[in-house]
Amino acid sequence: MEEDQDWDAEAVAVIKDIKPHVKDIRVSSVVPASKGICLNITTWEGQDLCVLLGPSGFSLVGKVHDNVSLEQTNQVFYETPYAFLSSVSPSYNQSFGNLLIKKLNELKEASLNECDEHE
């Protein structure tokens, strides 16, 4: 990720992308100490998290919304929101798989309808 990145725009893109796979996600009111932006995420399991989206990727910074109190010395960063969600939400993989199956079925149905129209 670029150093002079528009973190608000990046957050909007991430929120749009992973919203189907979490109970809730929004920009946190917390301003991180480093470059980036914090997101409040509630997993399908009901776990509230505060996540830093920064130049190094995604990292858990709090286990409560709007909270960055977790120890930063052994901070783990994930390159994608999907890798992060896989590590904190067992329901994420199922949610992602279900959405993928739904989209594939929609493509299959559209393809079958197109074939029927040409016959």
C-alpha cells in the first residue's frame, strides 16, 4: 500500500468488499497513532473488534469497538481483509463460500437463459 494513500477511500472499498461476510463494519472514531484508519468490525459470531488498516495491512488493535489498547509489540499484519477475517472469524470461510456458490449459480442460470433464448 502506498504511503500517501487516501485511507478514507481505502476504508470505503474494504467495507463494501467484506460487508456481506460480517455482521457489521464501519469506520472507527479512533485515530490511529500510525498512518492508516481504524475499522470497527462485528463478526458473525458477535465478536467486536477494532482493526487497523495501514501501510502494512490489517491488524487487530482492540477487542472492543473504538479501542486500540492491545499490545503492539507482537502485532500481526495480514495482507488482505480476507486473511484477517479467516484468522478471527470461523464463519467467514462459510460466508465467503456461500456467496461464491450463489454467484456461480447466478452465472449458470444466466448462461442457461441465454442459451434458451438462442434456440
